[in-house]
Amino acid sequence: MDAIECLYSRVSTRDFNDRPVSEDDLAKILDAAAAAPVGMCRYPDKHLTVVKNAAFLKAVTSKSPQTAGRRESPFYGAHTLVVVSSRMSDAPAIEYADAACIVYAMALAARAYGIASVYLWGFLKTVRADRELLDALCLPEGYSPVSALALGYTDEALKTFDAPRHSLTCNTVD
Ligand SMILES: Cc1cc2nc3c(=O)[nH]c(=O)nc-3n(C[C@H](O)[C@H](O)[C@H](O)COP(=O)(O)O)c2cc1C
């Protein structure tokens, strides 16, 4: 799969099956995270946490709102999560921009390796507000979780696309 096809073929998955992501593939996805751009080159302010702990995933799920007829939120059956944490800085919101780049780099790499993913943001509010859940992430002192990527497989093969599935408005200033 070439880079452009990979770009168009990354989709959010919200129905994972139980097939585990191999350690090899996970390592390659984590390598891709380090290829992301980070504001002011502050890579030491970023931290990744691989979460496979079923008790943690279950505890978060039990504290999250559910929608009837859909896979359980917020992980949709995924058994592997990469949480991106950051030291909070003096540049407002830059840690969220950094995390977005890191998550996206991992999502693209995952797609290239045939692994499904979804960017997760909403559940971290629950985690940040719950001392027990926050402690369970075992983050280094001073870091806060800001974004995450769920990883796994789907029963149906991932589709490939050669064009964008969404559109953005755009104006040109000549
Ligand atoms: C910053 C950000 C936060 C997101 N948070 C969530 C989330 O908490 N839960 C979820 O199911 N999807 C989340 N998404 C995924 C978007 O809903 C998804 O990317 C969008 O609907 C477009 O669909 P696509 O990814 O299939 O192209 C998030 C995406 C971004 C970029």
C-alpha cells in the first residue's frame, strides 16, 4: 500500500474482534509514533502507555455512557490501547496538537500493517477525574493523558480507498 492509499484507507473502527495485536506489530506502531512532529521538538514531554489490562478497560467501560445496539464504549471491543500523555506546557493546547500528530502517525502505520484503529479522546476525561484509573496508568510524575488510539482487528477485511471519504471547506486568498 502506498502512502496516499494508506492516507485514504485509514478509517475509524468501532467493532473490534478478539484477535490480539502482535508484539512485533505493536512495536512498529510505537516506532511510527516517534516519527510524528512535536511542537518545539519537546519529545521528552511526551509519554506512551500501552494498555492491555482487561480490568482497566472494563473499569473504564463501566463508568462510560453506553448506546443501545452498539459495541460497548469507549473501546468497542478493542483489547489494546496506546495512551499518549504529556507534560502540560506554557503553550496553550500544544499538548493536544502534539498528541493528535502522534496518534495519527500510529493510526496510519496501523492501517499500513492491516490493523484497525480508532482515535479515542472522550474517555480520558473519565480517567483524569478518577484517581484510581489515573494511577492504574502508572504515568511518570507530571504527565497527563491527553489522547489515545485503540488497536485491533475486525471480522471483515479493512477496505482500501483511493479518494477522501470526507470533505473540508477551503478558500484561497490570492
Ligand atoms: C481529536 C479526535 C478525537 C476523537 N475522539 C473520539 C472518541 O472519543 N471516540 C470515538 O469513537 N471516535 C473519536 N474520534 C474519531 C472521529 O470520530 C473520526 O475520526 C471521524 O468521525 C471521521 O471518521 P474516520 O476516522 O472514519 O475518517 C476522534 C477523532 C479525533 C481526531
